[in-house]
Amino acid sequence: MNVLIIEDEKPAARRLNRMLAALNLEVQQMLHSVEESLNWLQNNEHPDLIFLDIQLSDGLSFEIFEEIEVKSAIIFTTAYDEYALKAFKLNSIDYLLKPLDEDELKVAVDKFKEHQPKQTDVQVNLDDIRRLLVNPVDRKFKKRLTIKVGQHIKIINIDEVECFYSENKSTYIHTKENRNHLLDHSLECWQEQLNPEHFFRVNRTFIVNINAIKDIIAFSNSRLKLILHSYTETEIIVSRERVKDFKNWID
């Protein structure tokens, strides 16, 4: 059985590797970021099992599943609160709280060997975790943001934003006025502050406002191409793994 570790803390990854070796499991690779994981999974045969941290150095690990179909079972290794995880813990996946316990690790591995969860089961759990961590109950979402323009501070209502996007490791917004503005925080940080009824992460690069969509066009490989009212700089493509959720979002 081949195993992949995705963990941004290298000492924690090495410790997990040693613990798995004691269980006679071969770790195929240790990865430390969303970008590194995407590159590896796109160019290698997927392992039987992935030990996955939720918070990686360059964002949430959910981004991996938004870009590609992961053909592996998942066991999370996370520092999130035990009681929150119990609220949606299903038999197909296990969640190990840091610091990892040897006995709990063995139980999780034995459960995987016994049940061999399917990828569809994995996706259900990812959606549950996303709803809890990204869109908790009674969350207050961003209604406006401030942009520094020269020596001035400009206030922009959130409904004036057509899209948020990342480019050259920076994050921008494009407004209905057909203007781009640089933001201080990452796309992941902004995603957590946006109302999911109005904004949707279509791929790693873009979050779009539903009211900014002018046209939706069928694209290659079962994807969708979005045309916004004023943003025309680059193509906005809904990744194949996000198409189903996108269609549910606009319905």
C-alpha cells in the first residue's frame, strides 16, 4: 500500500513517516504545500492513502480537490477542535488530532484497510468540513472593503466587485467600474469573508460574483467558461471538479 503525506510542518511530516514505517507502511512522498501537491498529483499515479493536513503553507488543502480529482482515500491530520470534528465524523475517513497518537494512528490505518473508502465518500466529508470551517453558522460576511489609492482611502461596496483574482502571487479585485485594485491579503483569506450566496471560487485563481456573470459557455473537458460584464483580461474557467457545485450555486 502506497501512502502520501501532505503536511506543511516538516518535523511533523517526518514524525508521521516514522510512525507509519513502524506499521510497515511505505510513504511514497512527503509534500508541504497546495502548489507542490497539485504538481505532484497531476504527474504521478495517486497513492492508496493520503494523510492530509487542512491548513498548508499556501492555503487550505481543499484547493487540491477543487483543481483535480484525487483518487485516494484521505485521513486528516489536523489541529482543529476534536468536538467540532465529531459533529460530522463518518466511517469512511478518520481525523487524527495533533500531536498524533500511535494507537489512534494504528486504529485509523486498520479502519482504512478494513473498509477501503471510495472517493465519493471522501468528497462528502470534504464538503462537511468546508461548511464548518469556511462558512460557520451566523458568520458575518464582508459588506465593504477599503482600497488605498495614492494618498486616499477608497471605500468599495462588496456588491461592486465583479471578481477577486490572484496574479503573480498577489490578489486583486475587478470592479463594475472596470478597474483593478491590489488587496493586502490572499485569495483564501478573502474567500472566508465572502457570502457564499453571492461569491463562488471557480478555480484556484478566481472568485466571481454571481451578479457579474454575463454569459456561461460550455468549454473543453466538461468545464465552463464565464463571461463577466466588464472583466476581459483573461479567461475565467470553472474547473471540472467545481462544475457540479457551480451549477448548484447558480440554480
